[in-house]
Amino acid sequence: ISCKINIPLSFKELKADIEYHNHESVRNIPKSMKVYGDGELLRERTSNLNDKGLLESLIYNSGDVQSRNDFKYDIYGNIIEYVGPENDNKERSSVKVEFDKDFHLLPIKISNSWGESSHIEYTLPHKLPYEIENVNGEYLIYRYDDYGRLKEVLAPKEARKGESYTLKFDYNLNDLIGTTTH
């Protein structure tokens, strides 16, 4: 997340003041960062943490421009929603993430405020993605061997042509050689 600001290089002195959060479990996240040019405040960023020490909001100020980014978490500490800064119409876009119900660590659905979503299915026991459906309804398929090593990738273009793979990987443990076919 960034806020692009053009700062003229004509300053004689640039100074940054950084203050850090003093949370019991987090001490390396800046609470406030202020950048000065010749004593004038050029931009400022502040952050707020929730009671667990997770980033709750980032606020950027650069003169008359302010933007706010907000984050929400589930009880496991996974980001489940990001809400971006306002656009010119005072609207804020968002992205939501749903996690698997068994392990609570694998993102299975990602959706945005425009109604688009993508889905991910995973292999067990390796917890590797094997099918990803993008926002256009197209699939990317991954196949793995018994050791969790990637064997094949099938992209939408090749799937439409009836091909069995886009990329194929072979492993020879005797010679420690891997082969990629495309």
C-alpha cells in the first residue's frame, strides 16, 4: 500500500521522524512517520493496531490529500477484509478473503466490492493449490507427485485446446536433475 507523492529535490534538509508502537507483542511497526522538507511537514503516515497487535488501519496525509486503509482479521489472525481509500466519488473498494474451515490458514475464496471472486482448492496432506478459478471463470490446474512436487500446470489457453499440460516437470533423484517441458 503506498501513497505516491512528488517531492521536489530542492530541499536543503529532509527529515523523518518515526515513532513505533509499544504493544506487548509488536514493537517493530511504525506508529507514526512524518517527513519534513526544510521544516515543513510534507507527508505523514499513522497506523493503528488492534488489541492483538495486528494492523487495523493505515492513514496517509500529504497536505490536502488523505487516504485511509482498514484491515479486519478472523480469530486466527488471518486478514479477512481490506478496505481501501476513498475514490473521487467517496467510495471505498474492498477485498474479502475466506479461509478453509479445517485448518483456518488456506485462502479458498477472494472477492471484491465489484462482485468478482476467485476460488482456490487444495491438495491434502501437502496443502498445495490444485485448482484456481479466476474472476473470469477460467481455471489454472496444478498436479503434484506423492512428495508434493509440482508435476504439471494446465493453463486456460491449453485447456481450451484439449492439451494435457502447459508446463510439465520431471524429477530424477538419481542424477539430481529436473526437466521442465512446455
